[in-house]
Amino acid sequence: MEGWQGLIKKMWVVLHSQVASYDELNASICKTIDYYINKDPQKRFNGLTAGEMRREALKGSIKSCPIAPNHRIERYRQKIYEKKIKEAKKILS
């Protein structure tokens, strides 16, 4: 979620750099999120926007989502697995 917020902040600065009131700020943030969902084609979705990808997924026409693996999480899971193996060997010894 933090990564998405950072992306939205960067887009917001580019799209709406000048706001003078709270109402303008609120509207500009809503417009930025709308832009991200409905108008920003993404490489990881093969050129579809996030909204198009979601609609296709809800229809069931997309069987897998091409999101890159998170290697940090994979290493963390591997460490847990190795720890479990080590503990099991201690118990069996």
C-alpha cells in the first residue's frame, strides 16, 4: 500500500502541482486516483489500465495476473522453511 501511495503522490505532483485550497486538494487527489485507475496504461498489465484489468479479472477472462515476484518475501519464506527443517532435525536427533 505504501508503494501505491508513493506512486499516487508522484503522479499528483506532476498532474496537479498548484492547489490553493482544501477543496482543490481533495479534488486533485480524486482526479489523480481516477487517472491512475482509468487512463494510465501499465506495462505489467500488457497496456491495460488498472481499471480495465480489474474488469477483465471480474469477468473471469484473465486467468493470471502478471505481477512480478517479490524476492524479499521469497527469501523470508525460505528462511522460515530452513528454520523448520533445522528444528525438525533437532527433534528427530
